[in-house]
Amino acid sequence: HYHRGLTLSAMGRHEDAVAAFTRGVPAQPDYPMVYWERGWSLEALGRKDEARADFERFASRMPRWIRLRGRPDAERLQMYRDKLAEYGLERKYKF
């Protein structure tokens, strides 16, 4: 469902993307990227409160993900930090 959500999001079909990402969450509830991507689609739909909640879910799961998978490259890490700052989450979650 995650890859389907990515494709739908890239096509601008954000409602369908949100539905695909949501269907995938039960299979991998600790996978931070599903929340990151769903957050972007929710934001594109103007659903900022839901997007913020997903970016917070993303941020809460990233430290474990980094321990398991390694640190993302500096550019990607900065992108994550900038988005969290946009929602006032940068101080709550540091990675």
C-alpha cells in the first residue's frame, strides 16, 4: 500500500494516496515514512491538523528507525527538520 500511496501522491491524487497509506499502516505501524508521506498528502488536501499529527507520528518513530537503518543524508535530514519546524515540532523531537 505504501508504494501505491507514493504513486497516487505523485499523480496528485491525494485522497486516494491517504487511503492507500492508511490501509498500509496496520502492516507496519512503526514505519515512519508512511506517516511522512501521508502527512504530505494530508497537507496538500488542506487537512493541516491531521498532517501535523502524522508528522508527529513520523518524528516519534524516527529515532528508532535511525538506530536500525542509519542516519539519513544531511539534505534529507534537514528537510525533515524543516517540516517539523513548520509545525512547531522541532524542539519536541530531535534526531
